[in-house]
Amino acid sequence: MEKVVERFIKYAKEYTTSDPESETYPSTNRQLTFMKKLVDELKEIGLSEVEIDKFGYVTATIPANGIENSNVVGFVAHVDTSPDFSGENVNPQIIESYDGKPVKLKNGVTIDPEEFPEILKYIGQSIITADGTTLLGADDKAGVAEIITAAEIILNSKDIKHGKIKLAFTPDEEIGKGTDHFDIKNFGADFAYTLDGGEIGELEFENFNAAGAKIKIHGRSVHPGAAKNKMINALLVAHKLIGMLPSTQRPEHTTGYEGFFHLLSLNGNVENAELQYLIRDHDFGKFEEKKKLLIEVVSLINLEYGKKLVELDLKDQYYNMLQKIEPVMYIVDIAKQAMEQAGVEPKIRAIRGGTDGARLSYDGLPCPNVFAGGHNFHGPFEFVPIPSMLKSVEVILNIVRLVGKSAK
């Protein structure tokens, strides 16, 4: 069990950030470098059918042990880290027996319980953080480490009876492309679980409907001394557009099932500006309304200026998996029971985000999401309690046993 910590720290040091501007797949070669190391490790611990395809997907099989007629269960995790914050030169550190005080890291970064009260749940436990200069990468290298550790335990145990088990490790989840080329039929699982959730106990089978918007604004640069009735400042047009979207529907003002418009980036000058937005809502009707509103805002600005000043590229990214999970709710019940057997209270909630599992579910592989244990993803305040990771491994083992007991 303790190998999960060793593995996670080793994986966290690997630079695997994905790149949303890349036109390759995977989006970065550094992900492939890490994937190839995983292939070697999976072969070394004895997994079968270990493969990496031309898109960088790594898959492997644990052959059946004593049960040949059960469903084939899969476990999935992604290897990339978010481009929202630096994932290069990650320096994980273990804080033994956390004492409830602020955790002071480099660069003036402090995980202060007043700002991040969830850390107080783990007083007395050992937690892993980065050093303040990078994210940690528990999203989702904790999931990768937990799956591989569980696989090694299963392979070395004669007591765990199970059917065939499939593993998959994907690139580019953080930029919404994690399953663009995933071959579900070849993977061969009847259903699967992503190990990509947050705090201990999380069990999720609802997520956002998601779209991404790229907005280009073409201004007109004129010397400011002679700019009257001539200059069109693209940055000020961007400011106008931002102000026309409801301020109450921003991530910092929403929670639960409330959707949002998230201004991801704004770059530019007088002549040109570019914005990127994320649009999210659990309710499909409200999701469509948000997209319609953005289209109307762009049209109104163009109408005001009497020209196509603003260009909008709006694309759906993924949808709420609930519709695809409801007909097979027994797989959620299996995960819930597996947690209870591990002494973990299931926390069933909707994901305020998305996972590879959402897209896999829509493509025909039902795939709820199970906790990997981390908190405060995508930034320097990230941490993961070690006991949560150990419990995640235990839950995987329990799922395997339960699937085996429910043989066809």
C-alpha cells in the first residue's frame, strides 16, 4: 500500500503539462515521455497487453483470476497537469502529522486554514504539498499512482478473485481532449471508473455541460493625438463585452448546480484582442441559454460598430454524463458499497467540472468518477492527504471484488 506515496512523488516530478494551443495529439511530447515510462513500469510489475498507441494512450490488462464470466471493469486516469499553473520542476514534500497551522511554502504561498478550511479535516495526518512554486499534480497523478498500486496488489494476491480488469492512462484531459482518439471497443471494458475526484469519499456521476469560446476583436489603431472618431480600442471593446455578461455568473460567485461564464484569458492591444471563455452549466437548457447570450452579445457589439468587429468561435466540449449513467446505476452502487466497506462515507455530488469519464460515458463506456484524494487543484495551494490515497487504493480493490461477486 505504501508504494502509492512513492509512486505519486515520482510521477509528480515528471513535467507533463498539456498545451491548449497545440495542434498535435498529445499536445506535448513531455506527456509521451512520461507515458513511455509508465509502459515500462506496467510491464515490470507483470501486467498483460501493455500498449501505447500512436495517440499516447497507455492501456493494460489484469487477466481474470478465478472468475471468467464477470463484467470487465476498467480504471482510468489522466497523466497531464493543468496549464493554469506551472507544472515544471515540481518538488513534492511530505508534511508529517499536520498540526492545523498555516502551511508556509515558497514565494509567499501559504495554505492558510482561514482561506482553505478543508485542510483542518486532516489534522494529525501526513499530507503532500508542492513547494509553492508549482502545482502539485495530484490531479491526476494521484489517480495514476493509486490505480497502478492497486494493480500490483491484485497481481500479487491469490486471495482476490476477479474477472478481467482493464487500465487506461490518457493525455490532454485538462484541455478537454482526453478522449478525442480513445478506442472504447478496443479497450474492451463493460464500464469503468475514473480516479480523478477530489477529497476522500467523492463519488460523482453528474458534471457540467461544457463549451469553449475564442473571441477575436479587431480594433483600429490610430495615434492617440488624432484618434477622435477614428480609434477603436480592441481592449476597451473586450471590456465592454465582459461587462455585458452577468457578473453574478462568474465562477467566484457560483456553487453547487450554478453554472458560469469563466474568462480564462485576455490578451491584446489597441489593434487586436483575444479572449477565451469557458461556459458551464449542469442543466442543458441553461447551458444552451448561456451560449445564446454570448452569441447575442457579440452580435450587438458588431451591430453597434456597423461591422464584424468581433469574431466568435464557440464549440461544445463535453456533456453531463448523468443521462448515460442513470440506466446503469448499479455501477454507482458498486462504488458506493466499495467505499463503505473501506470505512469511507460516500459524498455523492455533481462535479463542477468534467472528466474523461463524462466523454467516455457519452461515447458508450459508462464511467463515474471516484476520489483520488487531492484538494485545491491547478495552483500552488494544492495538497493531498496520504491516508486519502491509501483509502482510494482500498476502494479500487473493493470494486474489483464486488464486480467479481456480481458475475454474469
